[in-house]
Amino acid sequence: MTDSYDLVVIGAGSGGVRAARMAATYGAKVAIVEEYRVGGTCVIRGCVPKKLYVYASRFSELFDVASSFGWQVDASFDWPTLVANKEKEITRLEHAYTSNLEKPGVEVIKDRAVVTGPNTVHLHGQGRDLTAKYILIATGGTPFIPKIPGADLAITSNEAFDLPALPHSILIEGGGYIAVEFATIFAGLGVHTTIIYRGDCLLRGFDEDLRRGLEAGLTERGIKLIYQTTIKSLHKDGDDIAATFSDGVTAPYGAVMFATGRAPNSHGLGLEELGVKLTPTQAIAVDAYSQSSVPSIYAVGDVTGRSALTPVAIREGWYFAETVFNNKPMAVDHSLIPTAVFSEPELGVIGLNELEAATHGDIDVYLARFRPMINTLSTRTERMVLKLITEKDGGKVLGCHILGPGAGEMIQLVAIPMGMGASKADFDRAMALHPSAAEELVTFKAPSYTYRNGEKVGG
């Protein structure tokens, strides 16, 4: 049996769903193939459940400061309740995603797909072939697992949301988004948490002041940091897992988690056999319009290795549909993307960091550090950090970096004027909203320090 379509999408995550839905609204006959659950990593085992768990972990910190506002709190936490309520929410979202596909006429097929030709997709479970004028690969990414003895004893972000019980302690290897966010979650829920990382500070590539501020915040929350070290092997130690480190030390933990990055999910799709070009990281190489080296095959989202963020995948899927099915070529601009790390403290970032900006010419740096207002009645000493980087003399804003409560929400709004090419003078024209942390971004009077001819001046 062979069915013919204008478009077959492989992968029903955020990028694939948007592309399929938009293409169908333009009159295309579309099928989308998904072997697991509709919604992809973000909805099912990524951004959405992670943010829900971050919310859960923050209550313990709110309880800590509640007494300074006159509240006496006696609270307890139940892990199975959180897991069950999370499952209800992602099931609701899965149904909503499926409904949004079916309304414009997209056929949702639950199966594993392999590309067998430039215009042919084979369904493993059903044993039939689909033909399509275009094929879109939107299979996302998958957790990278180090090849070490005992690696199968560890969990990844895929399994962390549905553990049968919270461990008494956890060792998390990694230094990126996933590592610090899950460290925040587990520590906030009462688990003794350790991060082990091969580098000398977390969040490589972020602005240095935010990296060090995060480091201090995690330490204040009782999270242990082990730098310039890796896990060499794991083995069972009674009910625990013993980790042997690269420095020869062995220690037991209730659980071990790998947060060592994600790899493009391109393996086993039949792409190389068709001559689809892959990058050295096994991402699908595509042009500005998401077209691969085989003209009928396109790819969007994490599998392309461009920017592994859900809103980027959605935009790429949308623009693919505009380009191919609406005769309106559109290319995604990946140069100015806001991002947030939902750790405690939280980070929100857009644009160049200080060291990057200093290589682009003369710049001014505006920096503020202060205690968040919610902590001023307590003994907590943690500081927020807000940094604005501009071209010299009130010129174009090149970067904005925020550490502290609400950083993610703030950076989304900052992205709007920065996307319009706003200058420091444009920010200055905005009236401050008081009392708020964000008002610091429009009340900076003079640079904290500058860079002239590549050299730091002042500060």
C-alpha cells in the first residue's frame, strides 16, 4: 500500500508540528509521523515539565524567606503528586497539539519512519511506504551519554521527570542549561546535589559576571560544585551508585545524571545512504531556507544543529512552510536570539557578552548589582546582576545580561527594542517603573567601565 502526499514530516515536535500545520493551511496534503508522543522533547520531556518542576523547587526558597514577612510555614513535599500532575498537563498539551494538527487536515501517523528515497518514507510498524513531493526531518535531539563503564546506571533528562522516588543524593555531570536547571530542581526538592564539570565554571559562553553570580547562587543553595573533573566509571554500591572520578576519587550517590549535552537525532533515518550531507556533529546540513543537499528533503529544529531552542524550531518550521507552500521565501535570522536558564538564580540573555562585544570595537558597559527586594527583609545576601553593553557614547545596545528573579521574563521584552536596533539613548527615553528590578536597565547614568581599542578602562 502506498499513500501520496505533498509533505511528509518526520517528528511531531515543536518545529515539525508548526511546519505541518502551516503547510496544511496552505492547501498541502500532509502527514506527520511520530514514534513516541506528539509534542516532542519540549512538551513531553523538556521545557514544559522542566519549568513545572522548577516552580515546584522554588517553594522551599519562598518558605525560607516567608518568616521575614511574618508568615510561619509548616510544609511537606510529595513527589508522586508532582509527577502525576505533570503528566496530566503534558497529556492535555499533547491532545491540544494533535487537535491543532487534525483541524487543518494533517494526518497523524504513530510509527517509526525511515527515508528510503528522495520522495519516499517507509513506515516500520505498518510496513508500508509513503511518497511525498517534500520530506521534512524534524526529529530533534537526544541526550549524549558518555561511553564509560557503567553508563547504563545513570539517568538523563528523559528519565528524570518520572523517577519512582526522589534519591537522597544526586551527582549531575555537565555544565550547561540542563545540568544547572536540574541541579536547581533536585536541590530545591531537598536532594543533596552535586555538579561535576570538566571546565572551571558553569555555562561556558555566557557573560562572566553572570557565570560567577550563578556559581555563588548555586553554592548558597547547598549545591556542591566539582570542577575540572569527569566521571570515569559507575558501578552499583548496594542501593547507591558509586562514581569514580578522573582524579581517582570514588563516592556513592543515590542517583547519577548525565547532562553532558544533546546530539542531533539523525541516526537510523537513512539519510547518509541518500547522500544527505551531515556535519561533523551528525547534524543535517541545511541552507538558510532549511533545505538539505537533497533538494526534496528539508530539516528544521535541533537536528540541524543551528540553535537548539524551541522557539527557533517553531520559527524554522513556519518559515519552511512559507517558503515551500506559500511561495514566500523566508529565512530565519539566528543572530539575535533571547535565551533563559531557569536555574536559581535565573538567567536571561540576549546579544553579545562583554568579551565578544569588546572585539567588535569601542564599547561601554553598564553594570548593577543589588539584593532582590524580596530578600531585603531577610538575611539572604544574594545579588541580582544586570548588565547592558552598548557601542560607545550611548550607541546601539549590543547585549543585555540579567541574573535574578524574573530574568527570563525581562529578557523577552528587552529582545523587542534590541531587535529594532535600539540605542542606549532609546533605553534612556523609557520611563522607569518603580520599584522593580528592570528599572535599572533604563536608569544607568554613566558606564561602569569601557573598552577602548580592545583595552578595558576603569572598573
